Amino acid sequence: MAQMTSFISADELRTEFALAMSKMYKEEVPLYGDLVKIVHDINAATVLQTTNTDPIPDTVALEASTERLTLERHGAIRLGTPYELQTVRRIFAVLGMQPMGYYDLSVAGLPMHATCFRPREISSLDRNPFRVFTTLLRPELLASETAREQALGLLEQRRIFTDRLLDLLTIAEAQGTRLTNEQAKTFIPEALLSFSWRSLAAATFDQYQALRDEHPILADIACFQSAHINHLTPRTLNITAVQAAMQSAGMAVKSRIEGPPLRKCPILLRQTSFLALQEMVHFKASPKSDGTELIRGSHTARFGEIEERGAAVTPKGRELYDKLLRESMAKSAGADLQDVDAIVADVFKQYPDDWTELRQQGLIYCEYRCINKKGRDELRWNETASVLEQLIAEGFVEASPITYEDFLPFSAAGIFQSNLRSQDKAENPLGLQRGTADPEGLARALQEAPMDIDEWYWRVQRQSLELFTSVLVTEVS
């Protein structure tokens, strides 16, 4: 009798991969290990505080298990060509991660757009919500034809995926996008090579310098032998405390936290980082060099980011957020840095900061659970209120904000700019046209259209409504 083949689950493989990547990045960037310890300690203290507090503060009302917080990471990579993006899509598919959302980074003067690879099933997110924010170069946005041709020439020559990895991807796809346990043991180190740091550049020093002079992000994308991880981000329950702890530890910390201001009811995503490190790189002396003659230089790109996640907002909620963001940016233009946060906080007073009000105004997505099946006959019906709101008010149904699992393009670009800023360049050194989103172009490059983010949150909310409705109907019948 033939023995059945045993495959590793995508959730388990993703966890092993994420842990291996974290170990690799800790060895490459030791300061990342210090950051993870700070975040772990503050999360533990925050959880302990909430267990001794009644009621639980709204700042941590979004549920996250200790196990999930310990595992939770998001990485970021920068790719140069559609082929690289398509191959990365295949890698992440084996890990149970699919493309979610479209992000236009040209709004902040960067010649890139992006998607996020992450699990789509709630159960998989709970097991390990590993995400990778993946940007793709948009060469058509570069004003300099010389820089564009040089960058594309370097990208055409490089090979960031091993032959063994490509063979394993073909095997996995023939097996239903799955690997056996033995195949997984080879897959993880082979895939990690694509995202590891290489101190020997793929470009000459002159080529690197020319692209860096155009903009550091061009050099970071095109001049290296891998799509090295730029950061690996742990999630915290208190980003303000972590920012202060990083400063106390002597880390060079970003001047302010990106995203919404501090609120009782957190929304979307807040991010900060320690600034990018200067790392030694060796460059070939000339394109035809055999590698024996090297020029020693340095590169600044990789940094340590942290994030605090809040509630996912609806299109109405996002419209209000974007309006207030534009208003706060206009009011804080030219203000002293220490005054910016106060200005932003004042503008955002227009955004409701109460879970019930946020839900009733349709500004956030919620999951609904039936928590009390008894006594429905005693429900005091109010003809002016919806049935759902009455069930919530009477304690039969619980509404919990859905955690935002994705990203903010302007915040991501702000982090990038802080860590790749050229001191002698203007705000938009590449002369890019603003607001030139091209989701169709990214879908063509990816060979797949990323799922719409709002559609995903709407489905999660709808499924929870259908579930508790079925429970009620079953109980009544």
C-alpha cells in the first residue's frame, strides 16, 4: 500500500519562515534584538496593567493574544522588476500569503508602488499574521533617463533567487502550492537568501554613487545582490512608551510617530523607528572586474520599525481621516517640530473617539458575537433604533472593532523618507508627478490583482453578522 505524502501546513511553514527571518535579521542588525526586547517588556507590562484594571482601558481594547504579539512581525522589501515581484508572489503563496491592497508611494515623491502579502483567513492571521510590505520600482516616474537606464541595466543582470528555490516553487505548485516537511527544510534557507544582506554589491562604486546622487532609494533597489529586508517590525500595545524607551536606550529615534495622533480609541496604524544604520559595503572597481579589486564604501537603508495597530476604518472613516490629515499637514507646515503633534491632535478632535459613536456613525468595521442567548423575550424593543443596536444595548450582542491588518501609504513613505533622506536634496528630488496611482500597472506586473482592502474588512464584518444571526434563528426555532 502506497504511503501517503505528508505536507506541512501553510500556517506552520509561515511561522517557521518568520522565526528564521527574525533570527537572520537579529544577526545582521543586532540593534533589532534590543528593540524586540523593549517591545516585549512593554507589552508584558501593558497586559499586566490591564489585568489589574477594571474596566480595560480603551487604548488596548483591541484584542491580541500574548502568543500572537510575540510572533507578530511585518517585513518590507523593495523589488526592481515584474519578474522579481512575480517570483516573490510565488514564494509567499507557499507561505499562505496573498497580495492585499494597492499603495501609491508617488504621493510622497517616491518612484514606487506596493502591495502587502499576508494571510486572508482570520484563523491564519491569529496563528501568525506575518506580513511583507512589498514595493516595486516604477521606472517610468524617473525624470532622469540616464538613471532609469542604469538602474534597469543593473536589475536585468542580477539574480536574487537560487535555482534550487525556483525548482522548489515549481514542485510546490505541482503539489497544490504545498511542500513536504523535508522540502520545507530546504525551502526556508533558500528563500531567506533572497532577503538576506550581502556586503558585496552588484554595482560598481561609480554606478552606486550615480544612483545614490539621484536618490538613495534607487541605489537601495538596484545596486545589491538581494532584495534585503529593510526592517522587521514587531507590534506593540503602547508605541508612546516604546518610543520613550528607545530614546532612553540611546537609539537614534525618528523625531515623531507617523499616523493618527494618540487617542483613547486607536484607529488604523501608528509607526516609528530607530534610524537607518550605516553599513559597510564592498563594490567592484569596474563592471569587468573579476572581484579581486574592491572599493570599500557604505550604505544606509536598514532600520528598526515598530507599530501599534488600531481599528480598521470604513471608506467613510478613511475619507474623514484623509481630510483631517491634509488639514493638519497644512496647519503644521513651517511649525516647530515640537508643536506639530499638538497641532495634529487638535485637528483630529473632529474624529470621534468613542467606540459606540465610531460604530454608530459607520466609521469603523466591527465583528459581532452573540454573548447572551437567554432572555430575548424580555428585550425592550424600540421602534426608532435598529435591531442590531438594541441587541448590543441590551447585552445580547457584543461589537468588537476589527484590527487594522494593513498599512498607510503616507506613513510608510514617511518612514522611508526619514531613513533614506539625502540632506542636500529637495522634498521631491526626482521631479515625480504627484498622485499618479497605477493599480492596473501593479496588477500586470504581479500577474494578479491584489484584493481590495475594504472588501476584505466588509466580508469579515458581514460573516460575523451572518454567524450571530444564524445562532439567534437556531435558538428561536
